[in-house]
Amino acid sequence: MPERILEERERGFEAKFAHDEEVRFRTLARRDKLFAVWAAERMHLDDAARLALGHDVLKIEGWPAHDDALLRYVSGKLEWHGVGLPREEIARALTSCEAKAHEQVMAAPLD
């Protein structure tokens, strides 16, 4: 009997871990999309350029330093488009996008 309880607990922990990782993955992907939209609005990009920026942002790798790579990329794009924002403001926008993304992910059921 105790062995069965331990197995059930282990399966429960594994399921929770898998769920938490899925939420984390979806949250970060959505955060990056929202961040691309935020940046595109500041650069006044047209629809095609917004879409391209979104695709480029989602291709950024660099784990475990993904956030830093993302901030460098978007900062460079903003600068190139003549939008001079302090890095701290850009980082705050990323944090804000993550909070919004987490709310959206938690409000939508996982498939």
C-alpha cells in the first residue's frame, strides 16, 4: 500500500512539473510576442514589418541568457529606428509583457 501511494505522489509531481513547464513555455512565448508588439508600436512599423519583427523575436535563442539577447536585439532595433529609450525602460516593458502574458496563459485552458 505505501509503495502505491509513493508511486501516485511521484506521478502527481511529474504531472505538476510538466504542467508548470508548459505554462512557463507558453508564457515566455506570449511575452516575447507582446514585447515585439510593444516595440513595433514605438517604431511605428507597418503591418508587414510588425509581423517580421515578431517572427525575428521568436527566433532569438540564447538560453539561458535569452532575456538579455532579447533586450539587446529589441534595443538595437529601437535605436536603428531612432527611438532612443533607456535600457531600464525597455526592461520594464519586458517585465510588464511577461505579467500580461502570464495572466493570458492562466486564463486560457492548456490544450
